[in-house]
Amino acid sequence: MITDNQARKLMKYLHQEETLGVAAAKAGMDEKTARKYRNLDRLPSDIQAERQRGWRTREDPFAENWLELKAFLEDNPGLEAKTLFEYLQRQYPGRFPDGQLRTLQRKIKIWRAQEGPAREVYFPQVHTPGRLSQSDFTHMGSLGITIGGELFDHLIYHFVLTCSNWETGNICFSESFESLSQGLQQALWTLGGVPEEHQTDRLSTAVRNTGSPAEFTDRYQGLLDHYGLTGRKTQAASPHENGDVEQSHYRFKKAVDQALMLRGSRNFTTRKDYELFLETVFAQRNSNRQAALREERATLRPLPSNRLTACTKHSVRVGPSSTIRIKHNVYSVHSRLIREQVTVRLYADTLEVWHGQSHIETLPRLRGARHHHIQYRHIIDWLIRKPGAFANYRYHSDLFPTSRFRLAYDALVKAHGCGKADRDYLQILDLAAKENELAVDHALQDRFDRELPLSVQALEEQVLAGCRPVPVTDRVMPAVALSAYDCLLQQGEARG
């Protein structure tokens, strides 16, 4: 805000300096502002006094249409001034130039403050130690974090104690019950105690629809009961009621962003490295909360004797294609399980396949819906017997475990055509399943590097012999002959 003293200095420098810009700089104001006060030739206090006189210095251009505009605002208080201004320009062409938009904005702003609807009031709360915790999920995609050079699209389950503001969290990939259960339990066991209440927003995995008599889902209520927590939820369309964790989302993500800038890279070698980085950020943010946390921990109730298994169970029958469908995604299992009933334990990141009391295997959980994870080892025995099914197999793309397997198939197609290429490639897959996928991958790399022809027999001999390609770091580079550079220099001198 320009003071009277600045305006007086401007008037003084206007008589001493050649340009308005220099005088404005010396008076400590923008050149546009200086031009305004030069033209008005009045002090800021005089201008302010005129504004408070109670009468207008110019005629109100919207006086004739104000009742019409006011009716619009009373019916729809959310209408913006720009929308109403454009309406007037359409209704009365040429009457309202663009420069009058700011005048209408001020007029509507005054109406909202003096006659408009009451605004929502936010009531500061008193936080009692050990009483309330809040949690929510926040997306981290905007930070551009990569693992091994590939974009790592993920969420953070974020837990906060509202009194001390102590916080923690963990990586997850969806707002599923499994992620909620794993995140909440990990937070409580890290904290070392249980508060009285836990509040979430209206997560569909935790909160039932309003038409149901029960407030929470059975699974979430079971989780709350195990820890002796009283559940709370926000009102519909009222995210501010979860305000502590919502504000912590913003500040936590900002802290992560700043720490990444200091680190100088947003790429991490492994997920574990990134998890350790996040732990450091949480520790730094909690460092100044230790006194309040000690007070709060003293009021927490003890943890139960054990954690709940953070999974949901699904009983499914294996179909004739050796696949099961879980949460709208398709996974393959071994063909010997076709027509068998299996139990799937679905966790936040993985799923376990059980047959009877036996754990068959663990598969990575797919994110989203309508995806598929087909493991060639599950079906290769029958693909070898039915090679004609390979070309048009619905999950054809899943049968190339690495890029070199894809290159091998393309090379076989180029050399022999599709029919023989399909049979030969399936034999390579069979070799990888029976011997070692990594060994086959290395053998393919070696043959590509040495530009050797690709045949199943030669590849099998190389794998069984245990031959490995020479690592790039072990290759010997020939010494550079510096005499060649001497010749170039001599030629340059001769031409000069």
C-alpha cells in the first residue's frame, strides 16, 4: 500500500529526474502506480477519504440493471460476476465495455458481504490427548517419483493424532479395505498404543451407504472392535471435518517435494530406498512434536495381543483356462488346479493362493480393473501340446517375460514364419520354465550380442553348459592410438 510519504517523494523526484521510471524507483513504487498518483496529484489519504464520503464520484453503470442481476444472485448465489457481465453484454450489445467488469465484481462483492447468504462457519476444536485420530489416502503422482527410472504411481495412507499432530503413513496403491487395514494397524503398532476414536471420510470400504442401518461395513467394524476403537465418519461433502489429516496431506507432500529437491533426484533404485526416504521425512516432521506426543502416549490404551490379518478371503473355482478372477482382474494358477476350489487371501500388494491348508503361491496384486497377470509356467505344458493356440491367445502379451524373449520371437518369425516360430518359441519358454529363466535370458543376450543364429537346440546347449554373457563392465576396450591425433594436428598445421 502506497503511503503519503512515498507520494510526496514521488512528486519531489518528478521535478529532479528525467523519466517517470527513475522517479518511481526512487520513491519505492511501480511505474504504473506512480503514473496514477502523478495524474491525480493527490495524496493516498485524500483519495481514501473521498471513497469514504458516502457518495460516488462516477455514475453507477449497472444501476438500471441491478434489480435484474440481484434476482439472479438471490436465486443462485454461486453465480460469478463474469458470468453475469457476459449476460449483460449479450442482452445489451455495445452498452457495457470490457473495462467495466471490475466495477461489477466490486458491486457483487459488496452485495455478498452485506446482503448475500451467510457463509459457512468453521468452529475451532479443542483436542484432548489420546482421544481422536484421523486417517485418509493421498495421491503422490504429482511429485513425479520414479523407481528404477519408471514412474511410481502410488498413494500414501496417512495417519494423524489430532492433539499432538504426530503422523505416519505407508505406501499403497488403492483405497481398498486391505490398504486401510494394513495402514491403520501399522500406524497403531508404530505409535505403541490405541486412541479412543478413529475418524475417516466416507470411504466406501469403511462406511456403509446412508440407506443401511449399520454405520460401518462389517470388515471395518471388526477391525475397530479388535483395537477397541470407536469409529467416526465425516458428513457427506464435508472434507474439512477431517481437517487435521487433510492439512497434513498438503504439508507432508510439500515436505517430500522439498526433500526431493535437496536430494537432487526423484528416482530411487528400489521401493525399499523410497520407503526409507519417507520414514526420514516423517521423522523430521515429528521431531518437534515429541513433548506433545509423550503427553498423548501417556493417555493411550494398550494394544491387543496380536494384529489382525490385513487381508480379505475369496473362495473361487479355477476355470478351464487355468485362471481365476479376483476384484475384476484375471490371474493364472497352475493348470493342475483346473476345476479345483481355491482360497485367495487378498492383501494390499499381493494375493496368496491356497488349496486346502496348503499355500500354493503368492502373486502380485494388480491395480485397477480389467487387467491380467498370466504366468507362462502355469500353462506351458499344454501350450507345447497346443502350439496353434499361441498366436491368438487372449493373454498373448503376458507370455514374454522379458524384452529379449520378445526379440527372440520376432527373430524366429522373421526367419521361419509364424507357424514354426510359435513352436520354437514355446520350446524356449518351456526351457525357461524347466531350467532357469534368467539363464535363458542371458543366453539370448549372448546370441544377440554375437549375432549368432537363433535355434532352440543351440540355446539349450548353451543354457545347460552354464555359459553366461560377458558383463559390460568386464569388457576390455582397446587402447587408443594417440599417433592418429598427432597426424590430424600436423595436417591442420600444414593447411594453416
